[in-house]
Amino acid sequence: MAHVITNECVACGACADTCPVGAIVLDEAKGIYVINGDCVDCGACEDGCPVGAIKAE
């Protein structure tokens, strides 16, 4: 299952910090994005997001 970062994202980086496999990247030029091929669908990013901006798709 893929994860998407929605418009509610405030670019705090909490999701990237909680991802145990480094599948979420915080890039100044591109913003925050998920490398879905690396994602293991653990849900840590959803739990770690303070504004609920990352969702399973």
C-alpha cells in the first residue's frame, strides 16, 4: 500500500524521523515525499505526523 503526503503537510519532518526504513525524504527543493518502493507499510509515519497529513492510499 502506498502512502501519500497531503496538502495538510507542514513540512515538519516528523514522518521522516519516525520512518524505520528511511522511505520518507525531506528535500529542500522537492519537499517531503515517500519512496514507495522502500516503504514497508508499518504505519509509523501516519502515527508520527502531528497534523495527520500522511495517509495510506
